[in-house]
Amino acid sequence: MKRFCWLFCASFVMLAAVIAAPASRAGVDISFGVNAPLGNDGNLFFSISSRYFDRDAHAVNDWGRRFPNPDDLAVFLHICSQSRLSPEVVFNYRRQGLSWCDVGVRAGVPVDAWYVPVARDPGPPYGKAYGYYRKHERDPQYAVRLSDRQVRDLVAVRMAHEYYGVAPETAMDWRRGGANVQTMMTREYHDRHGENHQGKQQGKQQGKKQGKHHED
């Protein structure tokens, strides 16, 4: 048991070191101000994705129309950002019927690029995926085979973690609630920058005024 714990901790210390550079993007969230398409969460997600993946907004919009599932759009953009291949090549790989994991392999995406470091075993539905990574760390010849669902889950968690700067465990909890990545990202945006956020701020200000009035 002690040996397992040591290997588990050592594995994620190495993982944290390997992906330290991508993780430096954590907390890139901004308000789009008057340009935020608050009435259309699909377009808002395109705007967020454009900033996070550093892609032209119009290009993200165009590619988004080809992926009915926003989870697939996020995975597609993630593979493009982690490889030197053009989006057209990546899209053609997927159109051939390849799994997202196989598309990543064809594109040269390193195993580490799917994961973010966690302090402990994340449990279902992430436990198996992280177990594959631990095996790969012990034996680099071990081929990590992720299902499309696992890839979608991992990318959604990474995007939320790095864009909003929340703990990976928090992003995993958002995902466990059944939300797709568009819902995860736009719901948090609304909470931080939209009407919900403005209402909270106004409520705080009114509370302060009322408190001052009572003091007077």
C-alpha cells in the first residue's frame, strides 16, 4: 500500500512538472463587455474558445458549425493547439472514423497533454484514465487508450481549469453534474460577468448602504 501511494504521488509530481507550461494559462478569463453574446450561449462559447485556444473567432465559429457536440469542438481545437497540423488535416482524420485518441496519436499529441495534475485519485469517471497515465509513466511503451468519452471529459476539465483558474477537482465536479463543456464554460461566465454577477454586486452595494443607514 505504501509503495502504491509513493508511486501515485511521484507520478503526479512528474506530471505537474511536464505540463507546467500549459498550466501557466490558468486564469485567462476576461469579460467580453458589450461584445459578449450573452443572449446566445453557443456564440459565447465560441468566443471563450477563441480566446482560450488562441484562434481567430470567425474560424472557431466556422469549425463549430461542423461539430454539433461542443465537447467535440473543444477536443478538436485542443488537438490543433497541441500539434503542428492544420485544422483541415485534423478534421479529415476524424472524418475518417478515427477515435479522438487515435486522431491525437496521428497528430503527435503527447500523452501528458490530456491531463492536469490532481492531488489525489480523482475517482470515477476519471480514475481509469488517470490509471492509464500512471501505467504509461512506469512504462513509456505502454500505449494509453482513451475512449471518446474519456477524452471529452479530460479536455473539458482542462479547459475549465486553465481558463477560469479553478482547481481540477472543481472542474471535475462541474462535469460530473452532466454538463457539456459549453454549459460548463458559459454558466461560469454568466456567474462571473453576466446578470447573476451584476445582481450579486448590486446586492452587496445595497446591503452596505442599508447597513450605513442603520448606523446613522
